[in-house]
Amino acid sequence: MSGIYRDPWGIPHLRADTVDDLARLQGRVAGTDRAWQIEVERWRSEGRLAQHVGPAELGWDRFARRARLDDTARRCFERLNPRTRRWVTAYVDGVNEGLAEGAAAAPEFATVGCAPGRWRPWSPLAVFLVQHVLFATFPNKLWHAHVTATLGPTATDLFALEGPGGSGSNAWALPGDPATGRAPVIAGDPHRLLELPGIYQQVRLACPEFDVLGFAFPGVPGLPHFGHAGEVAWAITNAMADYQDLYREQLRRDGDRILVREADGWVPAQCHVERIEIRGGEPESVEVIETARGPVIDHDRGTGEAISLRTPSRAEESLGFDALLPMLQATSVDDVAEALRGWVEPVNSVLVADRRGHVQQLVAGLVPVRDDRCRREPVPGWDPRYRWRGGYAPLTRTEVDGFAVCANDRRDDVANLGADFAPPHRARRIRALLAEGVEAEVVHMDTRLDAAALRGVLGRLEPDGLSGPARVLRERLIAWDGRMQADSTDAGAFAAWRTALVRRLHDHPCLRPLHAPSAFDELFAPWTDPLSRIGHALDRVVTGLHRLGGEIGPVAAAALEETAQDGPPGEWGRRHTLHPVHLGVDPTVNAAVEAMRARVTLGGDTDCVLATSSVPGVSDACWRGPVARYVWNLTDRADSRWIVPFGASGRPGDPHFTDQLPLWAGGELIPVVTDWRELIRQPGDEERVT
């Protein structure tokens, strides 16, 4: 029987007679369950967030207009094949049906004094684009440019690892056992900003053509990243590929025109002016300029050059959404791989397995072929050597025997696609745990930190040169087991010393040139702030400080003395508090966030398998972590499990707003309900399904 069903956790299980009716149901559930969340994302994509919530969001709106996010989404929608366009449009129809009901239960709308608007056919593509435009590599190139300008080009490799927003995700596959008939298992946990409501929505989509469960992006149809279709299952991690480029552009005005320098002279650039409305303020005009490379998103305040952004999605006018419906219809690894041949961005590492026992690891997305310098920094747009060469890097597809692990690390299948990867510790640790036969829930929650570089510094310090308390602290940290457990006072002491070390390095004469004002927009401060970047790349900075003429020993010793004098730092979990990202426009949500912090304690750390990330030197609060966990069992889907950090509902006060939080914090998973008889049908729903 068609309609919306709910399991005990409020998770929607949707059933319809046709694919398009099912898409409409999925859209309507997104509109009712996540009305404020998806409207905020639509406003962000259109550069209209400040219009609704105030001038604090003006910086984002300028970027969204200049980057032409909504226009790119529209172009990509128009290039979809007719079947996909109809499917996406059905989803949008559902969103528009559900928004009024959802907004009535979402207090944020009343707080800011606005009502939901109407979604356009390309809005789901715009929402997906806005979630990923800063997810990739281009902000890292602004930081590299800053390092080059202040410390010199040879210093950039001290920071040559993934940026603040790109990694932490894990996925692994266990092979089947033909002797026992056990099929493969795929498990993992994507790590992203811990947004409230959560970035992923648990959902089941069933119609005569398919029956798939997984994690959806609210506002986007289908299950792009994680799904279990009964016969086949898939999961992704960030491949850490470099597929976005920045170009330095020389512009000049000629009357009403903007001219841009090209290899053979000056030519007109596309240019128009848009008006940004601001709640509680005067409107602002923003000039939108586009060159042959792409939209101008910023300018270098040091050189005066404009900075343009080139992406495959705008160059090809495609995000790859034609893959989404065939993925739902897949019954084998070959079906999933064939669907993903048309994927564009973001570039993902994909693990896919089917009930027949096949397991494959593949890369999906477009990585342009161009000069290697494009991977490191903004390059001159007028120089032909930096043009994209018209092709994309060949991508791999590998049949897997034994364990397969993807953890944003540099592997053979992705090494030539990017420049900045995650350290290898997480991937190695997962393989070791799998070899020991450890259950997925234990792998998810592993808190062993690779602190070899920092403990090596401690080991080389001469104890006789330290005060008594500092000497005791040093011995304590050397003897510590390296586990960032929430109740560990040793982990708390390590974190306190690490914080002091980062701040002293930030003030070190060798690194002080980084304090020069950034040449780029404040929006990119998470990538260009020296304190956070030193904290993020601490191991490399510690081991490479001598190359800049500094000695790490005296800095480490001074940080020990400081930490010892400050007294006992307490348990790690008291420092490592949950800090979900939300707009904070409504006191109800703010109160819920405060209550969350009191309810849970967190273990883990940035480079643990349990990658609950903080920024050493800035704050030990956790703002990024596992936004979902899953175990896809291909022997029996009913034995699969999943969890999200908060809950199925985006409405404060709803019983399912944060009901999964305690289980998530404790490492538990909830069962996937597959028997329709165990579900409760949403009252009054049958009248709405055609």
C-alpha cells in the first residue's frame, strides 16, 4: 500500500506505485521533516540568506552570487536527460507540497518573520552544489598562496595535507565467504560538519522497480552516497581529488565593459550587477564577472588580480545527476559502476558490493588534465599552459579480494588525482582492526591516535632541563596509551600540552610572517587562518620547523612548563564538547544545543578512526565528526544497522529531533527495519498519493 510509514525512530519508509510518485513522496517528506534546513540551503544556493536572517550571512551571499551557484544548477538541470528531469521535477513538486506543513512546525520561520518560498525544478541540484562547492580543494590553494607569499614556496609542503573541511571519512568492505554462503559487508562513517539538523536523512524508497534504503541529502532526490538495494550496496568517501582550479585574472574597465587579459590581448568578460537584500539593513549590489575560465569569486588584495574559479560542473554543465536514478535501480556492482560513469563532482572513492560476492573499488567523477602547478596555487589565466587540456584523468575500477579500506588516504587508485591527502593512520588502523576480526561498531569508535611525531619530540627533550612538574607531565605523556577516550585524563593532558604547543608555534619567529593579513575574503578564513592551519598540520610543522631555522625542542619544553603550571586539565571529554553547527536564529534550537552538550561526552580526535575533529590551538570543541554510521549486510538486509548524530526530524521539540544522539555518542547503531508490518503508516497519507 502506497504512503509514508515510520519506524520507532521516526525514520520515513516511503512506498509508491511509480518511480515519480515515490520521488514526490521523498520530496514531501523532506519538506515536512526538514523545512527550515532545506530552505536555508536553497537560500544559500541563491545568495539570499542575508535577506532572511541578516547581515552576518552577507559574505556567503556575495560568494554564491559571484560563483553563480544557482545559474550552474539551472544549466545542469537543463542538460539532464528527460527521464531524470521528470524525476527531479516530481521531487520538487513534493517539496512544494510539504513545505507549508513543515514550516508551521519549525519555529525558526516565525522567529525571522518569513515563510517558505517555492522551489524551482533545479533547486535540488543547487542544494547539492552548495553543500560541496567548498568541500574540495580550491580554498586550500588560497592558503598555499599565502604561505608562498609569506614564508616562500618551499614551506608549502609543511601544510601539504587535506584542508579543514575535506576528510575524516571511513569506509570498508569485508569479503563474502562462499563456503558458508555469507555475502560481503560494507560499513563506514562519513565525517563532515556536524550540522543541526544533520546533513544526512535516513530513508527507505520502495516502488515496484526497486526497494532501497540509505542516507539522503535533504533537498536532493535519491541516495547519492550510501545505499542498500537488497542485492547491491554502496558507500563513498572523499577521493581527495583536485578538480577545482583558481586563476589569476587581470581585469580593466573600458566604459561599461570589463575587459580580461587573454594570451592574445584583451577581450570582454561577461558582467552584470545583482542586488542582495539584507534583513535589517540596506541592500547591497554585487558585480558578477565571468571569464573564459569561470566566475570571478574574489580578488587578491596584494596584487589586485581577480581570482576566478573553474569547476567541471560549470565547464560541462553537469553534476552527474543522471546517475542517481540508475543507482536506485541497480542490482549488481556492474550496474552501480555503469551508473557512476556519468558522475561529475564531487569526486568520490566508491566501495560497492553485491550479494553474489563481488566487491569493487572505483573512483567516480571528473578530474581535469592540466599543468601540475594548477594543483598548488592560483595560476595566471592568460597563460595558455594552464588551460584545461580538454580531457579528464582516467579513473580506476578494481575487483577487491580481501579487505578494502578507504579513509581519504593516498592510495594507488587516487594518488595521481590529488595533492593533499589524509595521513595514513586511519586506513592502517582500520585494516589492523579488521584483521583482528573486530566488529564494525568497535572499529567506528576506535580512539587510538597516531601521536608518534609529538611523542617523539617529548622523548628527545632532556628531562634535567625541565622543572619537576613539567618532568612529571612529560613522563606521563610518554607512558600514555595514545587513546583519546572521553574519560581519559591523560588524553586531556595531552590535548592541553598540544594546545600550548600550537599557540607557541603560532608566535614563533619562524612562523610569524604567516600573521600578515590574508589577501583573500574573510569567507575563506577557516582555510587561511595561520593558527588553525598550524594546529591542523601540527605533525608536519613540528618535524619541519628546522627547515625554517627553528628548533622544536625549546618550544615543546616551554609548552610543557605552561601546561604543568596550569594545573590538572581534566578529562578529554570535558574539553572535547559537542559543537553542532547551526544558524542560531531561534532560542529553542540554542537551548537544545546546550542540552546536547550536557547529555553526551565525546572521545576521538581528528586523526583517530573516530575522527571527532577539533582545531588544536583554537578550540578542543568538536565541530566535525561522523555524520552517519552504517553496516550494510548483503546476506540479509534486515541485519543491517545505521545511526545519525541527532535524529530523523529537523523540528525542535519533535521526539525524533535528537533521540539518536545518546546512542551515536556511545557508538551504538539502531536496526534497519525492513518488514513493512513493523512500521506505522502516517495517518491521512493515502489521500495524497496518486
